[in-house]
Amino acid sequence: MELCQVHILAFAALMRCTSTNGWGIDGHLITCRLAQPRLSKAAADAVSRLLPAYADNDLGSLCSWADRVKFRYHWSSALHYIDTPDKLCSYQYTRDCKDEDGIRDRCVAGAIYNYTNQLITYNTPNSQYNLTEALLFLAHFIGDIHQPLHVGFTSDRGGNTVGVHWYTAKTVLHHAWDDSIIGTAEQRFFDSNVDELISTLQTNITTVWAGQAKAWEACSRTACPDAYASEGVRAACDWAYKGVSNGSVLEDDYFLSRYPVVNMRLAQGGVRLAATLNRIFG
């Protein structure tokens, strides 16, 4: 997908704010912490140079930056998700990658293409782009596109208008997938220690999922967000939305059956972020 390579400030006048967020802070932290050890030397060097000094070469520490700047870069809110037709359980770039005003290419898949193209100019003298921000946007958006409800239904804004109870806490379905499943897993299985969850996923990627991880990395171009979005909407239909309606109470049956899906999507996001950065930087 050839997109106009637009500087990240150029959309400022186009944006209408939306309430949709990505994985929560821990989900994005996990994605980036899984990715960084898998970087090639060239990619690791580029990431180290592009990260601000205060990040101390920890991409994970800034993996939620794109959520924090939505109120300053209002135009960026539409870039975190894709709205798909209700109940079709399919994604098509030409049909679905647009914002609420119908402006094409303004969705998370389009953003991944755009910031990939910006980062490809890393070794070009006098690149016109802010490549630090491009890196932080790309890392965040590859996480977002692996959250199934970021490729959810248009009418409920990816589960944002589906009110549920997570055990006894009132929330919305989208937030349950952003935060509640991960948070409950951390509390129940990892003594509320996200580093232990990251370590478990890293081990699974190199053992249980080792064969699958090779396939996750595969991409015939520099970035492959369309494949990830197609997986996402299928997972949204098969797991996120299934059996849920307004007022549903989501407890152990839902949590224990969906937690493996979240684990897999986090692992895929980390592996694919690393693979994308390796293709960009060599």
C-alpha cells in the first residue's frame, strides 16, 4: 500500500476526537518488551539512537506515548483503530481504512504503512520526518492492531458502547480487552508483576510457539498490517463479542477462555514489531 508520506503534524486540522484506546499501559509495555530483545544489531542501534535519552534505551517505557499525546495531536486519535461493518467479521483496506469523516488511509493499518515509510528514510540525509515520533507511533500501532476490538464493529465503536461488568466492576467490553483481562491475569497468576508475565511470554515464544513465531514474522513487504487486521476482526467475532451483550457479567468462564487469546495476540504483536523494525533498519 503506497501512502503519501505525511509528516506526523500534517493531519492536525483533520481530526475529530474519539474515545477508543489501545491495549492498556501494560499491554503496550509487554508488546515492546517482547520486541526489543529480538531486534537485529542494526535495528537495535537505530532504536537506541532514536529513543530520547530519558528512555534509557527502553522502548517499552514509551510504548504508550501515542495514547498520551492524543489530546495534543488530536488528529492522531483515528489512527488507533479500524471500524468494520457490523457482524461481517471481515476487513478490507479499501472499504474500512478511513476515519469518521470518510478520509481514506486514516486508520491503524494506514498509520502503520505511513510510519513504516517514514522510518525507511532513517539512513537518508536530512530526512524530513521526526523519526523518534515515527518510531513511537509505529511501536504503539502495531500493538493496537493486535487488540481484537481495535478491528471491531462500527456501531459499537469496537465495544466501547457495550456496557458489561468485569466480575463486580462496571466497565465496557473494549476496556475489558484493553486492561481487565491482562490485569486479572497479572493479579491471579503473576503476583501483580508484569515482568513475570513478560518472562512467561518470552519463554513461550521460544518454546511452545517457536514454530508459529517464524510464521508470525513472515511478511512479503516491509509491513503487513492488513494480515494482522484480518486476524483481529476474526478474533473479535470469535472471542471478544461472542456471548456478550449490554449488561453481561463477565467472570471466570469468559476470562479463562479469552486469556489465552490475549496472550497469543500480545506475543504476535511483539514478534511482529521486532520483525518489522528489522526489515526497516536491516
